[in-house]
Amino acid sequence: MKNILIPTDFSANADNAIAFALDLLKCDRTNFYLMHAYADELYQKTYSTEDGNFSAEKKKMAQASEEKLVEIISRVKREKHNPKHRFESISVFESLVDGVNDFVNLKDIDLVLMGTKGQTADKNITFGSHTVQVFKYVKCPVLAIPSDYTFSQPKKI
């Protein structure tokens, strides 16, 4: 059984990576772990960690993250049902790289599959900053899928 980690920021690019992964591994027994790491999003906002608003906002973000992950898994099961696929959602209060790295080590992940860019989807860059950090720091094979790429069965590997 393969263990695949798919980090998501709930962007169209991340959704495309999920669809690609499902098509790529449609014949394999696979555990898909969908992860959202939201610490960077929270720290981008201007909250003091001493302030009560920080804790409230953290709790609110955690709940929203978990709800969106459950929604994605429900949609995937409904649209691309495959009895060989199992799904689990992971919402973590960490930076993306730390969350991915910790989870790769915890669950013996075979492949991290993610989009090349996040929500900004800047046309002037090839890879987003988070994707580059995952390439550089995570000790696991990483496959980055461009936003406009659709799966086609390889003829020769």
C-alpha cells in the first residue's frame, strides 16, 4: 500500500494536484493524506501572541481548515469513488515545510504530491516559494504538478 501526502492551500492548483494523484494511482491501493498547514497564514495577519485574538483566530482557522479538508474528501469520494483509495485529513498549526517533514517521518510517506504554485498562481514564476522549500528540505520524493496539466498515461518510463 502506498502512502501519498498531498499538501493543499485550497487553491485551484492544489485541486488539480489532487485530481492528478487520483488518476495516477487509480490502480494502486493507496492511503492519501490531505494536509493543510495554516501557521503561516495566521502569522501573516497582525496579531500579537499575547493578545486573546490570536488564540481565537487560531481556533477559528483550525476549524475552517478541518471543514474544508472534509469537504474536499467528500467531493473526491463522490466524484472519483475508488475502493482502493483511503483518505485522511490532517490540519496542522505549523509551517508547510515543518508539517510535511514531520508527517513524512511519522507515516513513512512514499511521495509528496503538490501543486507548483499556491493561491497567488504568479505567471512569472515556475515554482512557488513553498514548493521550492519542500523540494529543498523534505527528505522524500516530491512531485509538483503545474496548474494546467492533466493526467495522461505514460507510454514509456
